[in-house]
Amino acid sequence: MNAITHARYGSPDLLRFGQVARPVPKDKEVLIKVHATTVSTGDCNMRNFTFVTKSMLPMAKLMFGIGKPWKERILGTELAGEIVGVGQGVVRFRLGDRVFGSTGMAGGGHAQFACLHETAALAIKPASLNWKEAVAIPFGANTSLHYLRDLGKIQDGHKLLIIGASGSIGSAGVQLGKHFGATVTAVCSGTNVELVKSLDADNVIDYTEEDFTKNSETYDLIFDVVGATTFDSCKHLLEPQGIFLSCIMGLPDVARCLWTSIIGGKKMRGGVAINNPERMAFIAELAAAGKLRPVIDSSYPLEQIAQAFKLVERGHKKGNVVITVEHP
């Protein structure tokens, strides 16, 4: 099968497009014929630590490889495709099911075929979405749902500020915030204001024209998707029991999370959003009902994936960068 393999850190041009052995499903695994995948910030972190803070870099290298990856691997944190094989004991899915979901750190999406355990973050693809639309949902929605619902305990009537509202995670966060009944204020660049408004954000702040940290409004939740600010810079914007949620953290931030969890009042929370089937099923229901729509920046064929990585790593994409996978 055709796949993109990753064996060296550095430029995206080091990624290799070629033939590798097609995986065979083990017990409780399904084999998925991949029709679409994405390049996410998670892929960029695993490929070259693009969005990893300096203080967390040693830990990331221990996880993925110090001088080079511990082993050659196939990246791809999202996929959408058809189940064409099942291992022994599979009960959640059957042959022919059209699915979409997250592979997480296991990767595997950047190939024509991938195997995932049936308990992975997979769900039946809504019939209303095509492959490209479906695959543009799981990573951002899973991450936002973890932060807003599971860490932030978002509630009807909450005031939510999202910093970095036009990317994959932020655009999903705006929609999830509205679903949960929050009043959503979104921060983005001027070129993305109309996009974020189309997602039903209640207020939009263009950070090139206005410093949101000088806003007189206060919020129950502040969700910093892009690491643009700090807990200390935004503490005055939080309600007395408000929570600052950060996707990108260094070791000092980890310490701050621990400290604020002990003392009362305003808190900081963060951590890795481990994907799970419950979150994916919830996301699939929202997508099927039209309450969570995909945002796609651009699309590339699998063999041009290096260009997709370069776009994502520039840090200004709108929503998701999709990769189409052909099966001649």
C-alpha cells in the first residue's frame, strides 16, 4: 500500500512517500480503507516538535525519540474510511461500515489502510458528510470537548473566551461552546473574523486591532488554544471561580495547574486530550444533527503531504488541512 513514512526530524521534505506492507487486523482490530486524513498540529509535534514548548521538549523527545524517532512510523491522527477487514472478536463494527475518528498518538492515518482497535475513538460517519468533511472534525472536536466539557465543566450560561478561534481546535470550540449554552467571545486575526462569526460566535475580537487582555469583560472559562497568553496575563479576566484552559504548556504551567488545584478560586488546567469512543460518539451525534460542522482550509493528495505540513506549521490555517487518499 502507499503510505507516508517518518524516520527523521527536520523539514517536511524528509517525509517519504512509498510502498509499505498493508497491515493485518489482530484480535479486536478493524482494518480501515482510508479515504481521507489530515495534517494536524499533533502530527507536527510528533514529526518535529513544532508546537512543543522548550521546557517540555526533553519529555517529548523521550516519548518519540531523542536524536531521531525511535522507529520509522506512519503519522496521521485522523482518518475517515471504510472497514474492509475485522479481527477475531470484533463486536462494535462490521464489514462495510463507514467510519471516522482519531488515531491519537498511534498514528497510521497517512496511508491507504490502517488498523485500529475497535475501542479506539471511532464512530459511524454521518451520511450527510463526505470523506473530506468527516475527517475535518475528530481532532479539533475531541480536543475542544476534553478541555471545555471534561476539564472546564462548561455549563449553560457560562461566558467563554476562546483565544485562537479559527483553527481546528478553536473552530470546534466555538461550536461546542454554543452547543453547551455559553456566550462565546472569540479571538482571531482580522482575516478570520467572518469565518468565526459564521460559527455563531457571540463576539469576535480581532487581536491585530484590540488587546483582549485589556477587555473589561470577565469570563467563566478562558480557552487558550495556541499558547498566545498566560494564566497571569488573563487572571484578572476570570470570574472568582473561573478556569484558564491551555492547550500548550511548559513545565511552569504544569506546576501552576497543580498549585491552583490545591488552593481555592481561579484555576489553570491543561493536559493531553486522550481520545476515547464516548467523546467520538458524542461528536458524531452533533455532526449528524448539523450542530458541529467542519472547517476546511485546503486539501492535498497524499503524495503532496509535505506541502500540507508546511502550511500547518506556519500557524495560520483556517480550520483543518485535509489529505485525500486515492485507491486506484
